[in-house]
Amino acid sequence: MIEDHLRASRLVADKRPDLQLSFEFFPPKTDAMEEKFWESINKLAPLGPRFVSVTYGAGGSTRERTLRMVRHITSDTGVPAAAHLTCVGASKAEINDVIRGFEAVGVNRIVALRGDPPEGIGQPFTPHPEGYQNAADLVAGIRKLGDFDISVAAYPEKHPQSANWDEDIDNLKRKIDNGADRAITQMFFNNADYLRFLERARKAGISAPIVPGIQPIHSFKQISGFAARCGASIPDWLADRFEGLQDDPETHALVAAAVAAEQVTELLDEGVTEFHFYTLNRANLVLALARLLGRRPR
């Protein structure tokens, strides 16, 4: 048994390592969803996140809403905002115009992704004939245009389209070598997968931060469906915890909180000090997890 004084999660908040937190949102589609979006942003802003990012839909389908939300976050809340940017469906010139537009309104943080084709996750990716060929190419292009803070994606269970681990790690290394500041992982539920991935990356000479992407399970059915499409696994023990809770939302919420708390405190005890939360535009569980990690509103 590890003694409490050796576990970061057991230290009082002001004696824990300084943490970096970031939060991911998706652009709302209706007025009601937008109200919820801003409510959640305003609840999380006092935690002092490194940034709040706003996603694109498949094929860049929510590009305009993403740009609008990022501009408003930056100007209205004082929280640094990061915009997702993909290679999908646009030429280099068009993407470069978007990047310059970010810079013009004070947005200098970008999450650079290859992106999924309009047909959706898992379908073959075909680059635009005049566009960036992949995420590493996009990172290099962004870096040429200005002094941007760039995050990229990483995959603790290997990207589904990577032939093997060497190819997967080589791809991540190209993104970092081309100028990315950090990688943020896809969601995972087995901490050992993340720690093994981190070890592989370090052995390959990747020294940039690799931030664990944490997905609270607001709906096990929804998250398990998404995991199946993006190549993330649902461990048997996790499925067992949620079995039979489809019609019991209160117990489902309590189990989800326990699962997420277990995951983040284990990572904290392993020395992890940076976390990226996929919020699904909901704040309450993320607020609780931040408290467990020792972060209080500022």
C-alpha cells in the first residue's frame, strides 16, 4: 500500500503540484444549447484553464460556428481560447486565411488535426488537392504564419489507421518536430494504455508534453458508441459498472463520477500534472474532478 504522504492526490490543495487544465467544448446548434454552452464556460472559467478549445464537426461542418464561439470566448470571458483546425475540404490558401483571421481577433492557440472526412470517423481520408496533406503538414504551415501555440492529437491505443506502433509514434514525432507544443490524447479508460504510450513516445525522443484527454461518462451508451467509431476501447470492468443503469440516471451519474475520480486521481499519483477534459458542454462533473485534483476557482 502506498502511504498517503507519497500520493499527490492525498496532499492538501496548496501542497500539490501546480496543474495545467484545459477544457474542450463543441459549438452549440440551438439557442438553448448555446445558453448551456455559455453557462458551462462561465462555471469553468474561474478555474484558470490554460485554454478552452472548441471543436469542428466532421469535414469542418461547424467551421463558422466554431470561429464565432472562439472569438466570443476570447473577447467576453478573458479565458484563452483555442480553435480546432483541420485539413479537410479546403486548400492551403483557404486554411491560411482562417489562421490569419484567428490572429486578427487575438486567438493564437490552435488544435491542429488532420480531421475526419465528411463521411465520418473511420472513413478513408483523401487530402484536398491543394490542401495540407496531414496534421504534421498543417502544423508546419501554421508555424510559418506566426507565433501560435499548437496542440495536436495522440492515440494511447494507436490510431485506427496506423499500421503499427512504429508508424503511429513516427507520425506523432513528425507533428512535434514540425512545431507542435504538446499532444492531447484521445479519450481512454485504462490508465496503463496512456502510461505505456507515454513510455513509447519518450523512447522515440518525443519530449513535448502528452496531455491525457479525460472523458467523463455522462452517458455510457453515447460514449461507448463513440469509442467504437474512433478506436478507443471500453474495458469489460467499465461496461460491467454501468450494466443495467440505462433507466437509473441517478445511479448512473454517481458511478460516472466515481469512475472519473478514480481515473484522474490515479494519474495524479503517477505524476501527471496536465489534464484535458472533454466536457460535452457540461460543467458540474468537471468542476468536481478539478477539485479532486486540487484546483480551486481563482
